[in-house]
Amino acid sequence: MTANAGIDHKNVPPRTAILWPKDPSKAAAKIQRGIFDLLGKRVGVSVIDSRVAPLRAGTIGVTLGAVGFELVRDCRGKKDLYGKPLLITKLAVADDIACAAHLVMGEVAERTPVAVVRGITPAPKVQKAETMIMPPDLCLFMGVFKPKRGRLKAECRAKRKTSKKRYPAVELV
């Protein structure tokens, strides 16, 4: 879901609009190949845009397509600082990078079309852009529109039954 269907009227000439690439991951791969051909360097490439988040003011970066680095890191089963296993945490690596790039590149008249992010580990395996999409039946926001007793809620309820501690964030599911 996105506002304005990915059609942007800012930073383009009057009476024109810019659209997302038909295949953003393919566009990222083409840019990646061009950089390799020109510089001989293998880099990760992310095609990004801005978006709004529910109940938050302002825009943030979002990845439309990417290649060459881990897009989503699954942390389920890993332990937190206190030894508790994570039940639902997945890091949106590609979107986190997009947010950092969006902050540096700007949205007004900065004219900064590229941001370089260092220290990102190359992907151990190729992830498709679809990895970043949350199925509607597991999405917390979609649950607001169509209440469902999904797997996520059942997992959280099962965890509460096995622990004496309360997980207040889970109560919002």
C-alpha cells in the first residue's frame, strides 16, 4: 500500500509526473551492472522512494527494489539482551538503508541522487523484493481494518501462557 500509487509530482517539470520503475529490482540490477562495468566494484543497489507511515508525521525512505545485500534479516529464535527468544522480529534492512539514504538525499531541492552506505554485508543468498512484503493476514495494520485471529496472535498467546511475564506490546495485536 502506498499513497498516490507511486506517482510523484515533485522535483519534475510542471505538468509532469514520475512513476516507479516497472520492475524496481531489475532497475537496481541494471545500475549494479553499470557500476561494475565502469568501476569494477560489486556494490549493493537500492531503488528507493519516500512514503508516509500510519499515525506518523513526515516521510521516510522505503525500498522499492534492491540487489546485492540482505533485504530482510530474520531474527526469530535469536535471544535478546535478557535471554528471551525473539518471536516475530525481522529487521527491514533494505528499508533501514532507504531511510538513511532518504535523510541524506532529501526531498526538496538538494539534487543528491545517490547516497553511499558503507559497512553493509553482502547477502549470503539472493533475496527477491517480495521478501519485503508482509502478507495481509500477518500485518498488524491490516488487522485494524479486518480483524482476524491469525498465526501471529496465536504465537503471542502461546508465549504468554508459558511465561509469568506480561508482554504489553502483544496486547495491541
